[in-house]
Amino acid sequence: MLMVPIALFLFYGVMSPVYYHLLKDKMSNQTAFTITWITAPFLASYPYLVSYLYILPIILVLNIIGYVLVIRRSYKYIYNGLLFLTASIITILFFKLLPYI
């Protein structure tokens, strides 16, 4: 169960540049696509992270940062996958280091 959010964020982080290069000239509404692209992995990971309340606020903050990037039209951090890879690394670090705290 715990691997699903990590795998989701890794998948979106790796596939973001691929989808951007495939669809960059074909998108009619870049903002709507980007909002959907940001919302999907976070929305799918929330049910798996509800029992881990200490990581949920951090993931929620990363989701809000994604929306702020869309409002500011800073798409490069989304399309290069950095936001999603950061979310997966933070999730892995919390789950690996928390038993030692």
C-alpha cells in the first residue's frame, strides 16, 4: 500500500518531460492540462497516505506549490518532473527515516 504513492510520483516525474515533448504543440489549453496533470497523482495518493498524518501536510503543501506554479505560469518545474520527483523523494525519506526518530 505504501509503495503506490511513491510509484505514482516517480511515474509522473519520469513521464512529465516525455508527455510535454509529445504534446507541447498539440495542446489547446495548456493551463487546464497542467492543472489536471498536477491534480491526478496527488489526488490518487491521498487515500493511501490518510493513515500517515505526518506526511499528508507535506504532500498537501507540494500540491499547493504546484497550483501556485500554474498561477505564476512557471511550467518548467512541472514539465521537467521536478515537482513530482521531489514529492517521491520526500515521501521515501519520511518513511525510511521516521522509525529512527
